[in-house]
Amino acid sequence: MGWVSVQDRVNIGFACLFMVVWSVSGIGVNWGTQSTHPLPPDIVVRLLRENGFQRVKLFDAEYDTLKALGGTGIEVMVGIPNDMLATVGGSMKAAEKWVAKNITQHITSNNVNIRYVAVGNEPFLETYNGSYLGITFPALRNIQAALVKARHNNQVKVTVPLNADVYASSSSLPSDGDFRANIHDYMLTIVNFLSVSAAPFTVNIYPFISLYSDPNFPVEYGFFDGNATPINDGGTLYTNMFDANLDTLAHALQRNGFADLPIIVGEIGWPTDGDRNANLEYARRFNQGFMSHIAGGRGTPMRPGPIDAYLFSLIDEDAKSIAPGNFERHWGVFTFDGQPKYPLNLGTTNSGTLVPAKGVQYQQRKWCVMKPNAKLDDPSVAPSVNYACSLADCTCLGYGTSCGNLDSRGNISYAFNSYFQQNNQLDIACKFPNVSMITKTDPTPIGGTCKFNIMIQPYYGSAERRQSGLVAFLFLILVLGL
Ligand SMILES: *[C@@H]1O[C@H](CO)[C@@H](O)[C@H](O)[C@H]1NC(C)=O
Ligand SMILES: *[C@@H]1O[C@H](CO)[C@@H](O)[C@H](O)[C@H]1NC(C)=O
Ligand SMILES: *[C@@H]1O[C@H](CO)[C@@H](O)[C@H](O)[C@H]1NC(C)=O
Ligand SMILES: *[C@@H]1O[C@H](CO)[C@@H](O)[C@H](O)[C@H]1NC(C)=O
């Protein structure tokens, strides 16, 4: 459904009275592709369909990805990355070209059901230090003008996915919500433009991050089980952070004269690894709790209707920056190879369970491990592990993670194997001097949570990906002198 007019909302309201449906507006999901080995787009699109996702949010406009979504009816939010904001914001011609190539072509030639353009991705995040502040609104304005010119504006709406840190409450009660003081005027310019363009506000809400960054955050308040001590906001009781956070935004909008601006939840989810609070149990509890919470078109006290939300995310991405934390590569409901991580009933499949990806091509059953006779204090061990971990993925090692209980040899082997698999099991990627070897015996410890993965076959959809793989490979040769 995606964009819902006021009239549709009324109709939905009626529909809910008469039909027993899980959630009228369905559920969306974020499909990011910052992986060393992304699954081929056709496999992912089948995964989306077989799991009943009705909407998908993309972070760019990669051609093969959009083409694969053609003819499926899945509603698509196409993203403009932050580093393109200056280009489309700086020139109307560039914005028109972006729309012609990345919207018009896919709607008219490829039958892609594009409904939104996400202009930037959390561009006002405090860590960006205001870099995108001046350029976001011009980009939004130019893209909207280009959509109008191409006559897409009735079907395709602009929006700016923002982090929930653009607003706050002075008292921590939702009813005191307002936009952050240092960006208040920018926010009103954007909000007013969205309102005039009949476009929605998109916000990303993350109770996990609150728990991660504040050890005193009341854990139960992050979930939807009603176990937290309620916050009483003038008689309205809040027992979960999601409701309180969304309503803080609703109040901020209302306070500034935009009480009716639709809100989309652009990202919501829980990671499964890389931190002691990122695990399968919490992720299942959060995502299932969220699905039940919004089921049947139930919203929050301030926004009682159906909630348009996109889970974050579909698949793990092993090449994401870990600057925010080691959990960053583990947001997927599915693993890197499209396997469900935990039981989750989205209310969209007959079986009530997640359906795994089909047709995934794996590499050979072999692993790179530490040689049994190599010594832990071999001078080659430390630099080798550092090297492997700096280029591959060691976010499952460390306190409270899935491989956090490995012994030192296990740790070392894990690092070697991660590097070996990411480099497509090349012999040369398992030549850590004197200390590594290739084995056909699965080193995965029995009975634990830790998994020594075998990588999937590389997908050569774009020339860029091929090049970055080669650069890492050359680096290995140079640095280790192999
Ligand atoms: C279309 O989107 C892609 C991917 O985000 C981008 O690289 C490309 O520059 C865009 N095309 C135009 C003409 O702006
Ligand atoms: C952020 O901006 C301030 C002032 O412009 C500057 O002093 C600081 O170094 C910047 N920080 C980062 C991380 O760019
Ligand atoms: C394994 O590696 C992790 C991450 O590098 C480290 O924190 C941990 O102490 C290591 N454990 C052992 C037993 O070496
Ligand atoms: C590997 O082992 C051999 C023999 O034990 C030794 O001479 C050589 O220096 C070692 N190489 C490295 C890089 O540790």
C-alpha cells in the first residue's frame, strides 16, 4: 500500500472492522547490498516474494536490483546516497538526469512499482557533523521538481529518512517533543516541503541503539511485552520505547503545525551478533513483538492507524562500516546466504514461518584454519590475525558474541577462515606464513552458536565489485610479500 491517502486510511479503518487480517498495510524491509558477496538480485527478489514482503527500501538505484523487482508489484523506495546529494541538489539538470535514469526508465521499461525516492540516508546524523545540512533541502526540492516534470509525482513521493535524533523531548515525555534546536529551522523547511508535496516523514527508530549506548537503559522498555515501568504522559501510558519515540515525533510535528503529516518508519529492527545485547533471542523477541504490536492496523496513542514500516534489515551485510559498533553487520532477518536466523511470523505466509532463499550457490566445502602444530606465540600469528581481521570480518569474536567462547586457537582460525572465504577460497588467501592451512573438515565447534561459514559464489553484477576484490587481493600480495 505504501502511500495511503486520508481516504484510504478511512477505508482501511472499515476493512479492519470486518476482516481478520494480520496487518492491512503489510510489512516492508530494507535491502542493503554492502556485502563482499551479495546474493544475486533475482534470488533476493524471490526471497522477498516468498516471504510476502510488500515493500522494499533500497539505499541506491543499482540497475540490476531495480530491474529484478520489475513486474513483481512490490512497492519500491529508491535511495539517493548522501554523497550524491550535492550533485542533485546543485543542479536541476543532474536531478532530472537522476530521475530519468533511475526512476522513469524503471517505471516505463521495467515495470518497477516505484513509490518513493529517499533523498539521502539519515543526512542529519550528528556524527556527520552537519556536512549534508545545507545540501539536503536543495536535493529534495530538485528531485521533487524533476518528478513533477516527468509526471511521476502522483505515484512517486519524495521523503528524507532521518534518524530519531532530529527530535527530542525536553522532559522525556512524548508530549514535549520538538525538533533539535540546532536544526529546528532546517527541519521546518523540510517538513513544510513534504507537507506541500503530499509526501511522508520517514524516521528510523532503534531501541537497540539506546540499550547499546546507555547501560542503564531499561531493557524491557526496548521490547513490546508490556513489562516495563510505564511512562505516564498526562494519562497516556507508554510501556515501550517505539510508541514513545514515534509519538515524540508526532508531537513535534503537531507543535509546529503539521499534525497530519504521514509518518513512515523507515528502519526498525534488532541485530543478532557483535554485542552482548545483539543475539537471536532478543532479535526474535523484538521483531516478533513489533509485528504483533502493529498487527491489525494498530498504531501508537498519537497515530492510532496502520503503521507503514520497513524492517531493518533483510540480509546481513559483511562489508558495512563497523564505526557504529560490531553489531552493524548483523541486522539481517536472514543470514548473508538468505537463511532465516530465527523463527519469525510476519503474518504474510501460510506457514507462518520465514522461507529460505532458493538456488544459492556455495563455494567448496573447505576452510582455512590455524595449523595444529603452529605455536600460539609464533611471531607470525599476531600480524596475520590483525591483517585478516582488518580486511575480513571478525565481528563475531569478542565478549557476548556468537563466537565469543572460542579459545585462542579457535579465534585465530576464525579470523583466517573469514579472510579465506571472503577471498573466494583462493589458495593464496590461506598462506599466513607458517601458521595456516586449508582443511576439508568443518572446524565449526559442535553444539555452540559459532559458525565457520563457507562463502557463497561471487555475483559479478557490476564492474566495481570485481575491482574492489582484486584490490584486496593485490594488497595481500604486497603486504605479506607472498
Ligand atoms: C542512478 O543511480 C545510480 C546508483 O545510485 C548512480 O550511480 C547514478 O549516477 C544515477 N544516475 C544518474 C544519471 O544520476
Ligand atoms: C565537526 O565540526 C567542528 C566544527 O566545525 C570541528 O571542530 C570538528 O573537528 C568536526 N568533527 C568531525 C568529526 O568532523
Ligand atoms: C578472541 O578474539 C577476541 C577479539 O579479537 C578477543 O577479544 C578475545 O580475547 C580472544 N579470545 C581469546 C581466548 O584469545
Ligand atoms: C617459518 O618457519 C621457518 C622454519 O621453522 C622459519 O625459518 C621461518 O623464519 C618462518 N617464517 C616466518 C615468516 O615466521
